[in-house]
Amino acid sequence: MKNLNNNSNPEFLNEYLIHIKIVQLLAQRTIEEYYTDIRLFLRYIHESNLNSGNDIEDIDISDMTVDELQKISVSDIYNFIFYASDERLNKDRARYRKISSLRSFFKYLEKVAHIIKENPTKDLDVPTPKSSLPKFLSLNESMRLLETADSADSKRDYCIITLFLNCGMRLSELVGINIKDIDFYENRLKVLGKRSKERMVYLNAACVDALQKYLAIRMNNPKAADEPALFISNQNRRISKRRVQQIVEDTIRKAELDGKGITTHKLRHTAATLMYQYGDADVLTLKELLGHASISTTEIYTHLNDENVRNAVESNPLSKVKSDSSDDK
């Protein structure tokens, strides 16, 4: 959705999309998700008003008026969520995302554009979806993954796996690293996180060693002399996100760890979990290290630890031993 001024949209929708891109600096993927949700909602409302009998996907909303917006009530939104659940078979998370999209949209219409006087999502009462604990590799599995990457004899691929497991960086952050971002004097590097927010990632001995061994090869490549990227492809250009995902997928398969649902993002979870469980890192430290905007996002790792404690108690060999005495003695 590169062109935000789409003629098939009403003007107020295009202006909202520009606002969340330029002012709120939301990620492109988030913008596209919000757009998809809001467009579907507007089509649903417009069809309810027109009662044309056409399929929702075919409804033209380019002529939708501000007057229609002003008449939208919380009941309309509840009906839309029911439609998403009942007819489109949306699961909890998909429905909750639609609610988040609509809350953002109507907040803009009320507070920024001043198109509506009353925000219909203000009193929207919807339960938060259940959050499942993230998947991650154990310490032994992480060691096996590193050993597998090392045996592949690719300094680049080993360095990529090492940074994921030790630094907990995002895929986009790793791909975006430039050589000039690395500071071996302070043993740290600069990454560009969400909403173009810069942060420093500190490098331990394993990361420094992997980077130096990879750079010894990388810097001796005359065909990539003008490429600023740290990690490059076989075409001597910045490596793509998809290629990094393939490297991780291949290494996981060779390590016989496939089937666990481990992705590049799950390696980020692994790094955070290992640091919390073995590195005495508190939640505030992890928040800064991972570049989370809210501590509530980081607190899931404390829940992971609680789950481990529970599992430890349940796995105690005495956990099944019960008294033979009857209750009436």
C-alpha cells in the first residue's frame, strides 16, 4: 500500500492513513493491517445503510459521507465484531486487532480531524485475548543450533545466529546493520528499531568473536567495497529479510530442531529468556535491551519463569505420592 491517496477510499480514510504514517510513524505492516480492518468495517457500515445485497468485498466506499460516520454507534461496532466472528470466522486475536484498528481510527476522527463529536469506541467493552507464552529454545538446544551453524563453515551465517541468540534483536534490525554501526572499542553496535528509534546493543565476547571473523572475510570482498551493509548476499548487496529467515530455517532443520515452530522472532524470545533465567537480567534491563516501548511487553518473560517454576514442581518425583490414610481417621 505505497500510495496512501487511494481514489477508492473516502477522503477521511486517506487522511487518517497519512496521519498514522507521517505523524505516528507506524510501521508499514501495521498501517496495512489497520487499513484492511477499517476498510472492511466501512464497507460493512456502508452496505448496512445501502442494503444492496452485494458482497462486502465489492462495496464501493469512495462516496461514503461524514454523515454516515457521525451516525455510527457502539452497537454498530459490536455487530461488526459479531460479523467478523460469525461469518468471517475470525479468531480472538484477529477480532481484537480489528478493535484496536477501529479505536485508533475513531480517536483520530474525534481528536485530530474533529469530524465526529462522540467516539463510539470509548465505552467499547471487549476482553483482552489470552496471551500464550512465546516459544523458545532451551539452553542445550541453543548450543546445538550454534554448533550446527558453526559446522556449516559460513562465518556470515554463524554470525547471524550468534547475534540473534545473544542480543535478542529483531529481524529488521539485524538486516539494517551497517558496518559503520559497529563500535569494537566499546563493544556495541547501533540498530534501528521500531518507529525508527535508535538503540545501542552491547556485544559480549561471543558476538565480538563472530563479528570479527566474519568481517575478516567481508572486508576482503572487493565486489562489496561500496556496500555499507554488514550482512550481504551472494550478489554483494544487503541481505534480504527472507534470506535471513531461510538461513535460520535451514540451520534449525539441520540441527533437528524443526517442528518446534522456531523462527527468527522466536530466537529473539530465546535470547530474552536465557538472559532472564541465567543472566540475572531484571525486567527493566530486558525492556531496554529488547527495545520494548512498554514494560508490559517485557513482562511475559517473568511469566515464562513462573511457568518453569510450576513445571519444576510438577516434575518432582514425589509429586504423585499421596497419603494412604483415609479422611475419617
